[in-house]
Amino acid sequence: MNETPPLLSIEGLRTQFRIAQGLISAVDGVSLSVARGRTLGIVGESGCGKSMLSLSIMRLVPPPGRTTEGRVMFDGTDLLGLDAAAMRRIRGNRIGMIFQEPMTSLNPSFTVGDQLIEAMRAHDRTSSKEALRAKAIAGLDRVRIPSAARRLDEYPHQLSGGMRQRVMIAMALSCDPDLLIADEPTTALDVTVQAQILDLLRDLQEQSGMAIILITHDLGVVAEMADEVAVMYAGQVVERATGVDIFDDPQHPYTLGLLGSIPRLEEDRPRLLAIEGAVPAPFALPQGCRFNPRCVFATPSCTETAMTLRPIGAAHEVACQHAPVETMTERAA
Amino acid sequence: MSGAILEVTNLAKHYPVRKGIVRRKLVGSVRAVDGVSFKLMRGETLALVGESGCGKSTTARLVLRLIEPSAGSVYFEGTDITEMGGAPLRRLRRRMQIVFQDPFASLNPRMQVGAILDEPLLLHGMGDADARKARVAQLLDLVGLAPYHANRYPHEFSGGQRQRIGIARALAVEPSLVVCDEPVSALDVSIQAQVVNLLKDLQQRLGLSYLFIAHDLAVVKHMADRVAVMYLGRIVEIGPKDALFATPRHPYTRVLLDAIPRPDPRRAERVAVPGGDLPSPLNPPPGCHFHTRCAFATDRCKTEAPSLREMADGHAVSCHHAESLPEYTVAQAAASSPAAAQRLALYAGRRARAAAVAG
């Protein structure tokens, strides 16, 4: 695909929790990569491990969770091997992160400016207060917040949800990161505001050439943003493809289910194609393929062997023995 | 099945805004809902659509008399409920119920699901203990949950299952009108689809009328028979679903349609969504409220407020320029590729067969 080595490459990452029911793997052997200037979309339902994956990259997994296996190669160094001080220099500086809830990610008792400058000060101990303030205003300008200088002295409750998310983006971008991890950045927002934020992220990426990892449950958002897509289910990647192939050549039944769930404006379907059931709890994973209890294509052999990713086309991998599904012989179901 | 179950006329809710610590001086009012009129027919779904802060949830609460209107009237099944109080209103509440947006906040975490579903029955004095127990089991079955779920607590359920419990609670007392306040906005897309399908099935089986609040027009297209688009407390466009989606007449409706992320990675031209947020309802722009964000605004829009006028059968719009706006079609996402379409059809076929076996 592209010749440049990836900015971030994750290899066989496993993050585990020891709980009453035993040892569970929230992230279970995930390998992914993203290059500079590209966007990797990670898709899946709540509970599939996508947020835990992003926390594992940042080494922010809450205890008792631990990343026990794998490597996170970021620009040539393995983040899992760094000491705490070195990791702090990367976090927020070279890798920025924005979270789903702009309402709760900001401290309600400090002004937007205080919080922005605090974030910058953590990585810049030399600049004067005035210089940082000017930089903060420029940062708010960059995320298209009108009258930025005035907004700087306001409190989070004085801003709308879209504004708060812009402030979070400004904060994440204040140190010009090489990689931005956006965990459901638009899920809590109105569709109009969502469109504005996605548009903003695309423009910022074009200007700065940063890589983006976009985590979402909405394939519509993925279509707007992602160059490459990884579909996750129960802690594992079940399909990897380019942003175009995931829509034109979807292989895994779970991907098909996600596609069928999207209400489309141009179609008049009496019913949406939902995926019945829910993501299994990590301590009660089904035998064999983890999707088999919810899969309409499942056969007895699906309960026997666990599935691993196998190549099915150029830059396209899938973890399903029946893919492509049209090759299955139609039996009485 | 004919006739209006709900008729709302010039409904308004103004919140006073006061300033000062000792002498609380009235400095203005927030017009959260500002003269809204609509009818909801029996067995019909009317969707109220708009951004946060447009007054759609306030309208829903006014309709149920959970808050008191400042002006206007609400007729439910032929009786004016705006002046009603006490026991008659409580009896009426049985006929109108609500499903809330947040399935995590709207269920008492310290009550078992069985008790949550039993409570409305108890309050309305419906049946003895055995009858109520049977009814709870029936309700769980109705929304696709198992009888043993009655002994569990809300935290043991996923978001989609909790929303099913919320729906079962609303249906417990056999209402004829259910107000759904963003029932799927907090859910994953795949779970959204399950709940939308469930709501449609229940409507068919029980002949329910829905007032469906949402901000996502794509979901609305699958749920509603008619759609009302709200902006800053007023309805700016209302009409039958097909007419409204085929020929949206108000610039704001077009903006909402353009903003929906489409599952088409090749969609070439990104539609520019007008910048800025909803203006403050404390100080709405003069003239047409939408003129500050409208691409078609003229001087007339800045001074003269448009009123809702009928353009076609049942399709009304409040825009001075509704006739002269350029033609608009929803940007068509490219059809699914042959491979994707074939696989989705296979999926649908198996899904249907599995449902037939289970049913």
C-alpha cells in the first residue's frame, strides 16, 4: 500500500483483567497499524474492547487491568517498554486524545483558558504565561471557535456541547501531536454539530499531517473519515480492510450486520437488519468463533475452532471460515 | 382507527429569567416552546425533529402535563387536559406514557426489574398480586426479555435491554399514546435497529400512537408517518414523511438532511454544514429565527417572521422563500456494490428464516 513505515504499529496486543470469574482479556491479540496523514477507523459495539484498546496504546489502562503481551511501536520505540517519565513526555505531547463526553472531560470549576494552558504547561516549562495564553487563543481559533479571546475566560457550562468538544480538540492538538486518538468524538452530539466536528478533524489532519485513530460504533462516521477500517468484536479484530472495501466488499457476518443496522435515507425498508443479542461478557465467551451465537451463517464447525484473521484480498483480512458468505452451499437452515 | 388522539394548539412554554440577588428583577423570558400546533392521529407516529435546545423535549413534557404550559391547549382523546387536575388527570396518565432517552438514568438501580414493571400497575390499582405478576411476565415477553429477568437489577443489563425495560414499563398500563423521547439516541447503531424494530412491531400489535422525539432524520424516516421539524421553539416544517423527505421545503430541514453521515466512502463533495450553534432562545434573532444560519436569507427574513403556510396536502412550511428555493434532492449515496448487496440479501434471508423458526 504505502511505502512509508507506519507511525504506529500494534502487534499482538493483549490487555487483561483479573476479576472474580478469572482472567479476562479485554483486548485479545490485536494487531493494527496507521501511517502519518491517514485515518484508521475502529468500529464495534459497546463492550467490544475498542476503548480499552485506545487506553492500552496510551498506557492508561485502569488497574487491575494490565497489558500483558504485545508491542506498541510508535515512531520506532515500543511504548510498553518506556518508563513512566518517558511515557508522560509522549502522552499529550506526541499522542493526543479526545474522549466521548465533552461534558465530563472538562473541569467545571476552571475556565477553558486555565485548562488549556495547564495542558500546555505540562509539556512546556519555559514559555511565559502571556505566550501560552496567546497560543491558547490561536488554538481555539484553529478549531473555529468564534471570539476565541473572550471564550478563553469562560467556564465549560457557558459553552454548548459542540463548543466543548472543540475545546477538547484544541487541547489535544495544543502540542501538535503526531497521532490523535479520537474515542467516539461525536457520539453525544447533534448531527449538525457532528458534521462540523468531522469536517474540522479532516481539515486539521490535512494541515498538520497527523495520523488519526477514530473509534466509533457508527459506520456512517467511518465512511466519512477512515482510510482503513478495523472491525472489532469481543476483544479481537474480525475484519480489516480499506475504507472503500469495508462497504463494497464486506466479508464478516458481523460487518454485514453492522451495515444492515444503519438506517439509510435512500431506502424504504420496513425493518432494519439488526444483529440480535448482545456482545458476550468477556468471562463468558462462546466456544470457537466468538460471534457464532449471534451469527445467521453459523454452522456446527463454527463452535469448534477459534477464528484468526486470514487474507482474502489486497489489504483485506477476515476472521470467518465462511467468508465470502455467498460461497456457502444453501442448506435448509 | 381514525380521528386525532392528540390535538395541540398554540402551545407555549416561557421560562422567566431573573437577575439580581435581593430584588429578583425579571429581565426576559426563554421561549422554549413558542406557539406549536399539531395533530396526532390514532395509530400514527409523528416525529418531532431538531437540534438540542429546539424545544422538542419541552413539547413532549407539555403534552403529558409533566410541566405546565404558559399558553395554548392540549386535547387528548377529545378532552382538554390543560385545566385538568387531581384524580381525573391521574386516571388519564394511564392512557399516556413516556419512554426516556437515557436507559441508564431512567431506571431505579435499587429496584428489581419485576418491581419496576409492577410499580405502575400498583399505582393505577390494576389487578391483584397474582394478576400483576402474570402481567409482568407478559410484558417481559412482549419486549423480548425472559421471565427470569424480573429478578435482576438494572445494572445487570446492557443499554439496549434497559431500553426494552423502559418500553415495557411504559406499556404496563396499556396506554394509547406513548411519547418516545429520543429512545435510541444513546444506543449503538446495531442496538438502535433492534429497538426501532421492536417499537414498530409493538405499534402494529397494540395499535399505539407515538410522538417520537429525535434529532436523527435517518432514524425518523424508518419510524414516522409524519414529521415536524422544530427550530428555536417553533415548527418550521411539518408534513407527511414521504413528501418531506422527497421535497424538503425549509432550508433548515435540508441542513439536517445534509448533516447525516452516509455509509458511502466515495461521497465526493462534502456538504458544507452552516457554522455556528443554535442561537440563544433567550435572545432569538428577529424575523425568521433561522436567518443567521440560512444560505438563502434576504433582508426580508431579518425583519419579518414567516408563518407556517400549507404548500401541498398536509405539508406546511414557514419560510418566505419556500417557492423560490432551488430544487433539492437528498444527495444519493451510491447504491451498495453488487457483492455487498448480495451478502446483505443473504443475511436478510437467513435472519427472516431464523425469526420464522423462533416465532
